Amino acid sequence: MDLEYYLKRLWQDYSALNPEAPQIYDLLVQAGENVDNDHIALRTFRHPQLGVMSAVRQFEKWGYELAKQDYVFKEKKLYARHLEHPNPRFPKIFISELETEKMSPFVSETLAQLASQIPAGASERPEFFVSGRPWPMTYATYLNLAKESEYASWVAAFGFRPNHFTVSVNGLKRFRDLATLNSFLKGKGFSLNQSGGEIKGSTADYLEQSSTMAPEVPVQFSEGIFSIPGCYYEFAKRYPLPNGKLFSAFVAQSADKIFESTNKRKS
Ligand code: NI
């Protein structure tokens, strides 16, 4: 498998969990756009074989390089890193992990018990992030995890697969800014994440982002099939730094709100 093919498999796996993503992709292509990905985001939890640095090592096998910055999300108890590929045509990879040791005994013990069911060596395979959920899961456990951390419940329910893809708005011709793109998407009936405002970040941050709310998808649990929020589609516009180079990192304050795109909608 080469990287191109692996990214295609990540997109296929993700599209199956977010039917809106291929719809939006097609709408943009029909509007004459060339849709490139800014980044792909993955979720995991702190564990010797599953944590963010273990995931980083998988992507280094694909030629990716770890960027220096790290990102801390104090309230959500998350830590994240990102990787860039020397070939800029490949999307950045953003990997976050839940800081398991900061969670309640229930959450940390549940996640440790899930991790113990992963076959040895499985998480070292470079294509680990299309492997899905490697453990059985009850809907009751999913709901209990969600009470403390929607992030923990998402990983428990979906396992290891892309959480979101992100369209590079810099690569679009007709939808040159997020406001224009957002009103197009809302006009087509898609719901956008409003937490912290529809557009997260500003030109002062050198990065603006918005995202859909993850639509609910049917998931098999031990008790039966239940619909829960799956994956969302994100949109990012980057601005040049004073040195003229396009900002290539992430803004923790914005990402913090974007994480909520997989929360259950309160209606
Ligand atoms: Ni993102």
C-alpha cells in the first residue's frame, strides 16, 4: 500500500461514517472546485501502545514528520500533536489523545479494559487507523462514558478511524472565505457547529475554521443498533505569517470548540 492509497482508504472509511462528507465534496466539485484536504484528524487515548506518540510513529512510516508544537486542552483533558509531509500535496495529520490518567476511575479503567483487547502489535501497523473498533461495546457503557467525556465515548464506539477530514479553503476558487462557504452549506441544509461562533479563529490567529455537526449514524452495540454522532467535515483557511509563509500549525482555542462537533445535539 502506498500513502496515496492509504489516504483513499481513510477517506472511504470516514465517508461511510459521515454520508454528508461525500455529498459536500460532490457539491464543491460540481461548483467547479478542486477539493484538497488541509488535514485529517485522528483520536486516541493515552496508553503505551495507543497514545499519540504511537500514532505519530505510524505516520512517520508513511514519510510524515512530527511538528514541534504541541496542543493542550485543559478542560477536555486532551493533548495533541500534528505531522506534516515533506510533499505539501499530502494533508497534515492532527492526532489527539485523551489524558486517561486525569479521568475518573470509571473512564480510565474502561479504556484500559478496551485497550487490553487489542491484539499485540496491531497498533504498530501503519494502516491501524482504518481498523475501526477492535472491541465489543455496550450502549450503556457508551452513554456512561459520554457523561464524563464525549471524546472518550466517541473513541469507545468507533475505534481507530478518521474523526474528520478538512477541506483546504485556500484551494477553493469560488468559496474564497469561510463566510461564503458556510452560507452555501447552510443553504444546502447542512448544520454547522456554532460553539464559540460559526467561524473559529481569525486572521490574527492565521487560521480560521468551521465545521459541520456530525450527523448521527447507526452503530452496532451489544444491545442492538443505536444512532449516535459519527464524524464531521471541517473547513480551514490559512493566512500567511509575517515572514510570508503560510501558517501550518493549529490553534488550540479553536480546536477546543471544534471537538464539540461530535457532541450529541441538545434540542
Ligand atoms: Ni481539524
